[in-house]
Amino acid sequence: MTAPVERSRRVASATVDPGFPALKDRVIARTGHNYYEDKDDLLYDRLRKRMRSCGVADCAAYSSLLDGAAGREEWAALEAEITIGETFFFRYAEQFAALRRTILPEVIEARREIRRLRIWSAGCSTGAEPYSLAILVHDLLGEALADWSVTILGTDLSAAALAVAREAEFGPWALRTLDTEERARWFRRTPARPGLPHGGYALRPAFRRMVRFERQNLLTLIDGSDRMQGGFDLILCRNVLIYFSADHVTRIVRALGERLNPQGWLLIGHAEPNPTFSQWLQPVALPGTVAYRPIDTPAPQPPPVLVPALPEPAPILFALPESAPDPVRALPLPIPAPAAIAHPLSPGDLLAEIRVLADAGETARAWRRLHEEIDGYATDSPLRYYEGLLALDLGREREAERALRGALFLDRGFVMAHFQLGLLLARVGRRSEAARALDNALRLAQGLPPETILPEGDGVSAARLAESARRALAGITGRDA
């Protein structure tokens, strides 16, 4: 294994490069990303990628380049590199359930007289969040949408991420919580191209035109240089605040609250609430999450039913290539792997690194990175499961099956692995084996409390998985499960 040696070399390089501390201070001061204060190895690794791309030898030379004629463009490239943008459609099922059932219906009712909605997705990355909101608003308003003025704004520090967002084309990884029917309703398939070797999914124009994007650094909210007008009905700022210092977080959240209208709502990440926010925002407990409103907002009345509710986000349903190869042969369960070797990365750290790459659209790179390290984690079933998901995204059905069976060898109760294996086997025509795998998923899900959030299910509950498995079984057997 060479990867541990490589990682050690990266850490040492950050230590011995005399220009690194000053450059690190510049980066944090400009971006506010205190996240990197104690992560020299990670920051240096990302700086080193930009230095190689620019053909400079060390941090001092790179700092000089940032001060030169091409500095503006290079700062934009660096800011994109150091921003970790994990995003997928309908991320955090509990918050989208609150948006669907409580927040947006109440906002729509409150704005019914003027028929105008203003929504802001702050730190929107490549656009899955604001586009998810567009889909939700479109479904809630239905035919009445034509009579409303709806503005959904997505902002991010990364110009590269915003360019991807404006294209509104995504790979299967970003759609992993959508089922086949939802993909067909909201997207159209696109042909293979560089970056999407098996084709992608383009958001339909009805949703795409509801969203616009702007580049913004959230630090401008607290230094007085922003031009963002207030009066938003809903602001989402999720998993962005982790980058900033505690003082910056407090000031940013206060600034966001000041930009809400008196009946507006603010949603932040699950790990980001702080008791000090209650000095100027009123926390509202909703099932599975907490939202914030301006202090003295009247308690909400139950909103009227607008239209049939949008379905809960479905489990991970990867769309395999339209023209699948010949059905794969049955593969035996893997031979027990040797004991895991000592490794500097925890399984969770490696998985986080893999997910960041895949969420950025670099599925092939994520696959290679996982395979560099996978032998060091022989007993970790989630890593084997994600190996299977990446293989599905790359059209590698044989390797996907082997990885999913490996995950189940390590953990027979892995509900999502049973489910994904069943979908794969059904896709390649092995119906009886698919039915067994899906039946296992259904049985295990039914044995859990309905509200249980399944491990590695990206927010999918046991009840929702059971429903999807039952539907998939009916499609195979022709009868209700």
C-alpha cells in the first residue's frame, strides 16, 4: 500500500514549506474558512493541486501569483478547490418533510394576497438544494404557479460550482434519493459526454427557470459590503457555517435573520444550532428538525391542504445505463478478507473523502481513491456498500454486485445493501434472485420502527424503504408483496 506513505509526505510538506503559514492565514482571512485552522494537511493538499496546475513550486511563489495579474481568476479557482460541496437532491429528508408539510404551506398561505415568494439558498454548491426547492414549490402551487412571482436565489463562494449549477445537469450520484418515477417527472436523460460517461439527467425547464444564481461570500453579510436585500420568506444556510469561526457564525446567522420578513423561516444544518441564536431568533421544533423565525412571530395555525403532498424522498435508486450489457453471472459470496491493516484514516474519514469527490461529479476519481485504500478496511461494510454504489454509477455491474454482496457478507442486516442488490439483479434480468434480495430488504425494514432512519440511506426511513421494496417486488412478481 502506497497511500499511507503519500499522506504522510503531504503532511510533512505542509510543515517544511516556509511559505505555508502565511498563505494559510491569507486564505482563511479572505474566505472565513476557519474550518482549515487545524487541518494543515488537508489545506496543503488542496493548495498543492492549484500550485501544480499553475506550475509554481511552493507557497511563496503561489502567493505572489495571487497578487499578480491573474490573481482574481486564481483566487476563484482556489476558493472552489477548498470549498467541500456535498450536495444531492432533497438532502436531509426530515427538513424537506418540514418544508413540505409545514413551512412552505404556511408561507404560501401568508403570501396569498400578494402572490409572491422569495427564497434564498445560501451556500448552494452545484444547485441541488435550490432546484429541490423549485420542484417542491412547483408541486405545492400546482396550476396556481402561473399567477405567482417566485424567486429562488442560489449563492455560493465557488464560481466553478455555480457554473455547474447553471447547467442544471447531474449524474446519478446527485439523484440518489429519487426513485425512477421522480427522475422521469423532473429530469430528462442526456447522452454521454466528458464528465458523464454514462449520460446524465437534465432538470426540466419548468423547474430550472425558477432559480437564479449569484456568487457571494457570506462574510460580506457582516462586513457591510453585501448588496442582499431583505424580505425573504425562507432562507436555507445548511452545512456552510461549519467553515466559519464561532464569532463569524453568530454574526452571519444574525444577519440572515435580519433579512427575513416578519413571518419568514430560517433553516440551518442539523449540527449548527447554537443557544445564542435565541437572542434574536425564535426556535421552532418540528418533527426531526429545528427551524428559526424572527422573535415575536405569531404561532402558526395549521395550514390548509394545497395539493396532494409530494412523496417522501425515496431510497437510493441508481439508474443503470440505458443499454445494459449481457446479464451478469451469479457471483459467489466473497471469501473472507484478511484482517484490516493499520491505517491513518478512520473509515468515516475515508468515506467522507469519497463522498466529497462523488458529490463534486468526480465519480471515477472517487472510485480510484476508494480502491487505493479499500484493502485496509476489510471489515467495514459501509465502505463496501459505497464501492457498490460507485460501481453502479460507472456502469460496472459485475463489480457492483461483488461489492454489495461483500457488504452483506460483513453485515447480513444491511437493509440498503439488500435493496440495492435486488434492484441491480432485477435490472439484469435475474428475477428470482432479485425477489429474494428485495424480500430480505422488506422483511428487515418491517422489523424496525417505521420512523427509523436507515444507515447509509441518506435520510430514508424504514417505512419508506419498505414501501419502495414492496413496489419493486410487485414489479417483478406481478402481485403485491
